[in-house]
Amino acid sequence: MEVFIQQLTNGLAVGGIYALIALGYTMVYGVLKLINFAHGDLFTLGAYLGFTILVSFGLGGRIGVGPAVALGVMLVMGLSALAGHIMERAAYRPLRKSGRLSAVVSALGVSIFLQNAIMLVWGAKGLAYPADLLPRFVIPIAGQPVPLLRLVVFLTSILVMVGLYAFINRSRVGMAIRASAIDQGAAKLMGIDVRQVIALVFMIGPALGGLAGLMVGVSYGQITFFMGQLYGLKAFTAAIIGGIGNIPGAMIGGLLLGLVEAFGAAYVSVAWKDAITFFVLILILVVRPTGLLPERVAEKL
Amino acid sequence: MRITAVLGMILGLGLAVPQCFAADRAPVRIGVMAPVTGEWASEGQDMVNVVRLLAEELNKNGGAGGRLIEIEVGDDGGDPKTAALAAQRLVSAGVAAVIGTYGSAVTEASQDIYADDDVLQIGTGSTSIRLTEKGLPLFFRTCPRDDDQGRVMARHIKALGFKKAALVHDNSSYARGLAEEVRALFDDQSVAVVFYDAITPGDRDYSTTLTKIKTLNPDLIIFTGYYPEAAMLLRQKKEMAWEVPMIGGDATNNLALVDIAGRESAKGYYFISPPGPSDLTGEMSEAFMAEYQARFKTLPSSVWAVMAGDAFKVLALAIENVDQPTGANLARYLHNDLKDFVGFTGPIAFNEKGDREGDVYRLYQVDAEGRFVLIP
């Protein structure tokens, strides 16, 4: 039982991170049918921006830990969104009229550019968020000590995802996004500025990715300029498992992936963790080729 | 050049000053294959810095036996595939010898390429046993081997009184080799190995693994992989409020370990390693470390970069003492004639396999201030 509870919380925390990143893949795919391969690197960027804001500027020492984290989260999300916007303007918008393949190549280019830029700006040596950045608490759940931070990561990601879901389904802007996802031409005829919708999607996704990067930095400490590769791949997998283009699907896919990893490591073998994960991916795709929650034409996203 | 030679001959006639014609000898190109980028970039950049600094100094003083040394850097990215490309690039650049590299798997990917082209190679951080068991006549290393390390580690674990260990590696050829070595030494049940498995390097979350190990209740965790993962294990172990001691191998001898883990979590961590840069004794080492400090504002973060310096030193000596600096000639010198040479990390001589002779491993522990303290 001890193992079960611990691994459950481990899996949910990791899964929450995967889900947050997966949302970026899935939203962009939903609207543009483009796999944004640079998304994992925007996640890395978020982790590094967080490091600069929280650690290098020593924000916590100046305005207290609570406000520093709140401000840090907002700044990281804002700057990641800005980076995402610049990326869309520079690398994707000029290619809107050319084939989808060119956009994919452009995405790979942005990914390589971002990785190397991060390496050159912050250095090739990994950085480490200090362990005492946040006070560490352990709270008992069913008699088991669970680090509070792990729950905070999980709850934050759930909160953000629910917020996003409500935004997409309840607000007028959300309706515009959904309309653009279903049929861009018709959306234009209805007076929706599709270009702005796309720009918005490319800001929301990176903001969430940047937040995930910050949370990984704060909770696990070490950040490296290539960490986006592995997380990007896992999150992409999560988006596929959930049915790419579908927002609740990305959330479910992310959490499922985190749990499969944790329990695979716990009850089968640590070394086979990734093999098990991708075996599950294959299994799901064999049974449901479009993922768990395939995008339905009528209510895509 | 030719005019200088003629002048030299005329002027030096009867005087036979060796430097005069020595200045005419063609420069020798030496490759440094190092992970300048990638996960081990910190190691690789230090390696290049050390070798560049030494080469500059040597060239200022007239080179090795009158031959200037040109340094050519090949970035292996800490990755076997990239290493094969880097090796081919260095070979086509016409290097006579190559210093490097850090990871054993990476070195292994490049060995045959150098061997095929008569290029001498001196590994600097590659401790996997296999590398020198292949009978390659042009391969040497200034670092010790994993079986030395495994023996010393097992000896210390027994001496410290541990009885029940969890053994964790990361499936790299270095970490796996060391783990197998240590496990074999515990076959006599002097220490029970209750867990034996690998983690994935590059992951951020190891709490699943730690949680699993905790249920087996070992009194020691042995991790044979590299410092980024060791640091993450220490940090996450602390977060679980689990106080079990941990011991690691020489790949965790890097000051970044404490940065990543935090002092609190790193405190009490044991590792087996050759003496670190700040523990090197002897006039030459101290002088060089001071110069390095002055130039780069910090010491090399691990001893492996210093091993690259040792490799450069023995190479320079070999180049000075052979007629033609071909791989075979240099190797003959290193095998047969290199005796009683004292490098930065102690006496250096090579046995017939190309391994360094003598015992260099020590036991270290991290103290409350995050310093690496040599335990006698």
C-alpha cells in the first residue's frame, strides 16, 4: 500500500507536467494540423526563464517567497507566450500558404535554434534551482509522507487545465478558437479573425509549456538545455494517446502516461519503464488508432 | 623555413645547437575529442581548456623537441554517433594522436576509426574494462579501470560496515560495467545486494525508483552512474525524508553534484575517485592549477579534465623523443620507454595493454559545506 500511494502521487505529478506540455501540441494541431516540434524547447525556455527570474535575480529574498513565486509564474508564462508569438510570426506564418511539410521542417529548425540559443545564453553546463528555494513540507496521505510540492504541481496543472477547458468552451474567444479548428474558411466568413486566433493559440500553448518548465525546475532542481527533448517526446506521446487535437484527451493522456511510468517502474522494472510506456502507446493505438478521445469533427478541441 | 635552416646550418656549424634546426621541424597536430556540448559539456569544455593551456605554454617554450603542437578540437557531444563523426573529422584533419574522450561508450565508438588510421588515442575519462581488452596497440588511457575502482569500492563498503545494498546503474557501458564488477565482488554474501536495476539518464523524476528501493530497506544505495543523476537521486531522496547513505563511483566526482543536489542533500555522500583537482599535490600540479584558476577563474570541475592534461604531457614527451611522430612510433615510446614520469595525478606508466599502472583511487565524502573531503 505504501508503494501504491507513493507511486500514485509520483505518477500524478509527472503526468500533470506531461499533460500541460501536451496541451500545447494538441491545441496547435487542432487549429493548424501542425506538430509543433519546437514546443519541447519552449518548455526548456520556461525552465531557464524561471531560473533567471527566481534564482539569479533572487526575487524570493526581495519580496518574499509567496509573491516571488506568483510573480515568477506570471513572468515566465508571459515571456514564454511572447517567445511562442515571435516563433509563430517568424517561422510559421510566412509558411502558412506552403505545404504542411515545410511547416514541420521549419518547426524542427526552430527547435534546433532554441536549443542552441539556450545553450549559448545560459551555458552548456546544466543549472540547478537551489533546493531551499521553497520551504519543503511533507504531508501525510493515508499514513504515507508525501512531499507537498508534488501535490502542488499536480493540483496546479489540473487547475490550469480546467481553466483552459472552461475558457475554450464558455468564452466567445474560445468559441472562435473552436470554430477555426473546425473550418477556417467558414470561420473567416463568420467574421472571425483566424490569424489572430492562431496567434492566440501559439501564445496559450507556450505559456502552459513554460509553466511546466518552471514547475520541473522548482520541483526536481536540475535543468539542462536539452531537457525539452525527452519531455517533449513524452508529452507528444501523451497527446497522441489522448487523441491529438482534443484538449481533455491531452489531459487524460498525460496523466495516464505518468501513471503507467510510475507503476511500470514500481511493479515491473525500473529499467524497462520507457519500454513499457511506449508499449502501452502502441497497444492503445492498435485498439483505438485515433487515441482515447478522438477529435470529433463537431466539437474539435 | 628553408632559409632559416640554411642560415642555421651555417651559423650553427660546429656549435651543433639543437634548437636551431629544431625550429624547422614540422608542427604536430593533436586532436582533442571531448563532449564540448551535450550532457557532459562541463567535462568536455574543461578538457579542452586544460589541453589548450598546456599547448600554449609548451609552444611558447619552443614546442615538443622543437615541434609546435597544434590543437584540433572534435566535439563528440557525449554521444557515440556524434563521436564517430568527430573521429573521422579529426582523422581527416591529419592528427597524429587524439586525447579523449570522457564517456566509455563514446570512446568505444571512436576506437576503431583511430586504430584503422594509425592514430594514437589516449582515453581520459573512459574507465570501462573492455576498452583495453581488445588488444588495440595504439590505445592508452591516463585514467584507471573500472575493475580497480570496483575493487576499491567493494573494499570500502565492507570496511564501512554496510550489509544490505541496493545497486543502481544507468545502462551505460561505464555504469553497468562498474555495477557488475561490484556485484560480482559481493557474490560471497559479504554484502547482500537486494536491488539491482537501471534508471534512465536524463529523466528528472527518480522518486518512483527511490520509492521502490525504499520498500527493500537497504542500508546503502550504490549508484554507479554519472553526477547529474546521482545529484537528482540525492535530492529526491532527501525530499522523501529518507536518510539512507549513498555511495557512487568516480563519475560523480564533479562539483556540480553539490550545486544540483544542494548541500543539505549531498552531505554524507561517499564516492570513490582519483584525487580531485584541489587535492593534487606536487609542485607542477599546484603551479598548473594556479595558472588555470587565474585564466578561467575556477578550477577544472573534475579530475577527468586533469587526466587530459596528463595525456597531453606524456604525448608531448613522446613527440619530443621520437623521430617521426606517427601513431606507431609514439605508442612504442609510451609502451617501452615512459618510466618514472610524474604527471598531475601521480606517476604515469603504461602496461602492455595501454592501461595506467598503479592504484589511484581514494574514498571521498561530502561534508556539511559541500566540500569533497578525502577520507584517508
